[in-house]
Amino acid sequence: MKKVVGLILLVIIMSVSISSGASNPRLVTKPVPPPEYYDAIILGVDRRPGEKNGRSDVIMIVHCEPKRITLFSIPRDTVVPIYRTKSDKINAAYSWGNIDLAKSTIERFLRLKVDNYIVLDFQTFLTTIDTIKALTDDGRLIGADNFLVSGENLLKWLRWRGMPAGDRRRAQRHQLFIKRIFEYTRKMYINQPAIFSQCMKAGLKIVKTDLTYEHVAELYETYKTIDLDKDIERFVLPGYGKAYYESESATGEATLTGWYYYPKYDWSLMTYLEWWRKNNMQMNYVEEDTLRK
């Protein structure tokens, strides 16, 4: 593994061929008519030594429309149909059937088409932080020197869920992280295009993805002027958690055997977005920004 991925490639999944104007022939080698919507997924895999796939404990959809981006997170314990007839936690889909089953499960659940994907794990993330620091003079070239102080600490911040709302709150942190990364990489695209190109091309060779550099460049060209506070929506799948217990005959104490998250509605992604927008919501949670800049 060499050059950049985790930080920057968490944003690469937003790479999209949507454009509100003419395509730049220097960036796009194969013109494609812009679709009305574009959906990509990012999966953060908890793959331990010796495991083939691991479970996708981070599941986020990056939904792109002209002049607007939506981040939609699915808690890892969400119960959904897998293999059409069997229901289980959604993070099991990647473990059982790799990216193909993960994609088809998400598509059936939210009734959308996944156009592209990117998969990251812990080691990829940490290696990337060190590489980005090397490429950007410890982050100074892109104004992220304080942000990139420690990859280990960033990873701990992203993984921590010992707080009220648990995994829902952790998903909110993931969204805040991606927004912050998009802010840094967009500045890089505009002010340091050579470094941007080097980082993106190197990163695409490392991660598991079906994206191309042309996708990435078109994304930043398309969204280089959007307002990061007004034009990026952030939502977490509404639902409720339920714990299951088993009584221990010897002690009479109940032992927690499982925790599951059940969707509140059987809606498509677009139904969720239309409902939130109708009610003038840009987030379905109250944000507390605890991520250093």
C-alpha cells in the first residue's frame, strides 16, 4: 500500500457523473448523460486478522443531485431482508456475500440503484493518514495540520459509540468527518490541483472500488461551488432499538444476547428525503461538532 486513501477516499465515493453544465473534456474521457440521481455507498469494514470479509459496520449512502449532496447512514444493527427470504442485521450482508450481496441488500431495502462503491478497513485508514501527511507536509499544505495530528486518535473518535444514541450518534460523526474531508479536498482541487491528482490516482489503486479518476475529478468540478452548510444534507435511518435477553437459571439474572435496530418506516430513500425536505429538515438529529479542525 502506498499513497492516499482513507481520508480522501471516504469522499471519493461521492465521485459522480452528474453535471449541471457541460463536461470538461480534460477530465472526462467518456461522456455520460447526467442522471437525475446518483447513489454511491461507502462501507467501513471491521475486518480482523484471519477474516476473509468482515462485517460492514459503517454503511453510508452518498446521494447526489445537481447542486446538492445527501449523506444517509444506516446503523449497522438494522434488521433487513437478506437473500430475499432471510432477515438479519444489515452488516452481515458483506460478511456473507462480499460487495455484491451488500449492494443488492441496500438496493432492495431502500429501492435505489447503487452506481459505485468503496470499501475501507482499519489498516487502510491508518496507512492513509500517514501517507497524506507525507504528501501535504503534515497537512500544512491543505490547512489540515491540526486535523491530521494522529490517525489513531481520529480512528478512535470515529469508532467510539459509548454515548447516548450509540451507533446513531457514531453515524453522525462519520457524516461530520466526510463533510470536513470534502472541505479540505475541495480546497486542494482548486488551489493545489497537482497534489489533488497525485493523491486521488494513488488512492484509487489501493482501495476496493469501481471508481475512476474521471469520476472523482468530475465530482469536484461539479460541486466546487456548493455551500457546505446549506447544500449538504445529513440523515440517519429512523428506527428503534430492541434488546433481547436470556435468563440464566443458575443466577436468575438476564443476559443480553443481542441488540437489533428496526426501521420505523418501509420507505424508499427518495421518500425519506422528500418527507424531510417537505418539513424543512437538513438533518434529522441535533449536531454537536466535536471534530477538531
